[in-house]
Amino acid sequence: MVVVAQLVRAPDCGSGGRGFETHLPPLIEAFAFQQRPFFFASPSTTFVAMANRRLRILFVCSWYPSTENPYLGNFIQRHAVAVSQYAEVTVIAAVESQRAELVQKGAAPLKEHLAYYVKKLPFWSYYAALKKAYRQAKAEQGDFDLVHVHVTYPAGFLALRFKRPYVLTEHFTGFLHSSDFRWNPWQKRIALAVLRNTSLALPVSENLGHGLQSFAGKVKWTKVSNVVDAQNFYPAESLPATFTFLHISTLNEETKNISGLLRAFKKLNEKGLDFELHIGGDGDLEQLHNRLKNSGIDRQKVKTFGAQPSAKIAERMRKAHVFVLASHIENQPCVILEALCCGLPIVSTRVGGIHEEINPENGILVEPGKTDALAEALEKIMQNYGQYQKESIAQKARATYSYEAVGEKLNDIYLSVLNEDALNR
């Protein structure tokens, strides 16, 4: 008698910035779509999740941390770490560089294969490098049970050639109605094909899930959140004497609305409120400093910092009272999830999927572009800070965003997808 593992079916929650320059000549485009498919583990009449073997999952990533950009796609890497607690994970990604090189890192249960390439043909050079990473991974790891694509374009193109089911996690805000990203015909053709052929899309916010459906029509999806290392992000035992606000982002004016954020803090400064603003990230610090010179905020109240590793970010969060964002466009910002795991209440604009994470118990939301409302929310949270229960905020966040929570949810989804695929054969 064969025992099939108990499976958890992923619910269907739906109902009927970064882009890549791309263009392929017609002959190359036709060749790309007609190449011989890759094959994964041989399909069986019924998929059996054996107790003596963990699933073998292939992550096919459009973005991933590399020597060229150690921060790009770090949230995808955290997903890989989360899944590796329950399955064997192999990551492949292609990275534009000044050199061509295949680099392998890590050891079971998480191995990474990065193909650095010199761009000669838009998209085609990328795709060739991604195939090299796949071949290296397959030669070493053997067959895989399931493909997990991260970010539809461009990596999803490779998944279209696999004769196995695949799931797709999406992070890209270009699918949102609020985004001004414009898909060219080649990008859109691939994105539509990838979305329409996925077994299950896994947007990190419900807002993005609706965006995927609007873009591609009927897409089966369920939300799976970004991941937080809860062992690194946890509440502080004590807080500084001066009420401290923290902002961490790319500092991009177009999306993060740094000027609007500073105007709100100017209003607090004009009222003589005692506070500090700690602001920084992996953006243009010179531009930030120029904005601060003309902001009207007492410079003694502002501290700036550049890009920092996760451990340093966690330290900064434990030295703050409140985390604040004033963005025009967001999806599900990892920094908000990290701040919640540290027990920080949030003041943010109501954009993207942020409203899905914030409620009266853990923060205040205001409409984007409303400087007066943002300033009022900042003052209100200072005055009513005692009503926010730090430990409760952190505990609820850990239960949702930790490696264990997200990893287990994804592993259940993998089993469900494989089981359904086998039954439909």
C-alpha cells in the first residue's frame, strides 16, 4: 500500500523598480521559442510525497544578490533560505557584468548558481547565461521536482520550456495600476505567457495579485508574504530617551517621496516637538543631504546613513520608536515587515499592499501625497505611543513573516501543486 502525504491546498484568492531593455530580431525570437525543451523528474500517475525525501526545488530568479549588486533581490534570497528549511533548494540567476563566469556558492540544502555574462544582445545574452546556470545546476543536482520562478520577466521565459509545473512569486510593482512602467511588446509577450501557464502565482500582496489578474486575465493566485529573519529582527529591551523616527529606503524621490517626508517633519519641527529622524538607505546620500539643507528641519535632529547589512538595519530598528514611509508606490516593503518584527508601530502612506499589513493596533495609514495628514499622523503616534504593544506587534509579525512560517507555507503549496498536477495527467 502506498501512503500519500497529507497535502494543504493553496486557496484561490483571485477572481476572474525594474525593467530590462529588450528586443530580439524575428529569427532569433522564433528560434528562442522553438528550442527543444528541458526535462525534469519523470512524471508519474500519482505524485507521492515520500517521508524519506525532501522535495527538490529549483529557484529561477530574475533578481538575486551578486557581486554586482549585493542588495538586488535579497528578499528572494530570504525566500530561498525559508524554503531550504523544508526542501532542497537550488538557485539559478544570470547577472550582467564585465566578465563571463559561472559561480557556485553554498551547500545543501541551499545552493546558488550565478552566471555572470557580458551583454551583447539584449535579452538573448541574459537568456544564454541563465541556461548555462541551469545546466551546471542540473549536472550537479540531477532532476528537480518543481520550478519556483521569482519575478515573471525575464527569468520566467526559461520556465516555459520545462515539462514540469512551476509556481511564480511576483514582487515587481510594474504590474500595479499605480506604476508608470511600460511593457514593450517582447516583454509583454513573455510575461503573459509565463503568467498564463503558471500552476499558481504567489504575489507578495493581494494588491499585486489583482494587478496580475488585470494584466494577464484569469490567473490563479494566493498571497505569500516576504520573509523576515526573526532571529535578527526582534524588539529592544529599552528605547532611547529622544523619540526617534526611522526611515530606510532607496531614497528615490519618484517612488519614496523623500521631499514629502521631510516637509511633514518640518511641520513637527516648527511645533517645537522633541524628536530625531534617522534616515538613510542604499540611495543617493548627497542628494539627501542637499534636500536636508533646504528642508527647514533643525539639522541636529536628523541623522543619515548609507547602505548597511541586515544586522545593522536590525540594530537601527531597535533604537527607534516608529518606522515611517511616505511612498507614492510600494508593493509589500520588507522594511515594514522587519520593523513590525522589531515591535515598531508604522506610519505610512496607503499604497500598494501596505494596508494589508497595518491596522490600528500596529500603526497609522494616510493617503499618499497628503503632507498635512502625514504630519498629523506623526504627531499623533508620538502622543499616543503608549497604546502600541511592542511585544504583541512583534509576536504577530513573527507568526506571519518568519522563515519558519513562510517556508512551511511554500512547502505545503509545492506539495499541493505537484499532487494536483499528477491527478490531472
